[in-house]
Amino acid sequence: MKVLQTIVVKQVLTEESKEKIHRKYHSKKLQLQKECDQLRFERKKLEKSKQFSPETLKKHFEQKIKTHQEKIKLLDFQIDQLHILPLGSEWKETELQGIVEVNIGDQWETLGKTIIVKDGIVTEIRER
């Protein structure tokens, strides 16, 4: 029988991969900051139109901005953690869904897999 199971993808940290991950997080952070600025602009624009109550607008936009700011804080934390980790450490990059063969007598806990990637090349596939 085949089942869908989560497969963890981990990146081995090298100078190149650390820099690539840092750039990716920094880019996401800048995008979120731009979106916050855009939300503030949209709020002011709608406030001037007086189509909606100021309280409703403020509440709606502040919630969206707060969500973006929380994501920015998480990215800052991840960037800090990335700087702390030494080269050769494994960084959880993502999780994927994959098909796994299950047979009678298999140990359920060991069916999961982890894919190890180093500089864009799969170097290992581990059983849990």
C-alpha cells in the first residue's frame, strides 16, 4: 500500500548556501516591509474617501500590518539563527509530501524520510 507522508528537506550549510538563504530571507523581509508601507498608504487613501468608518479601517489595516510585522520578526530571528550556526550544520528548508510504500510489519515511525541537500545537490536520503 502507498501513503502520502511528509518528507523533510534539510540544507547543509556552506558559505554559499548560508549566503543564498540569507538573501532569500532578506528579500522576503524587504517585500513584507513594502507591503506594510502599501497597506498604510491604502488606509490613508480610504480614510480620505470617507466611504468606511475610520475605526473599521484602522482595525482592519492594523491587523494586516501586525501580521506582516510578526512575519518580519520571525525572519529576523531566522536570520540571527542562520548566523549562529556553524558551516556543516543542517538547516530545515522545507517539508514536502511524498508517496511512501507501506507493508505489513513495517515500523510506522521509521517510514518518514529526510532529504539532505548540499549546494543544490541531493547528498543523502535518510530514513527516520
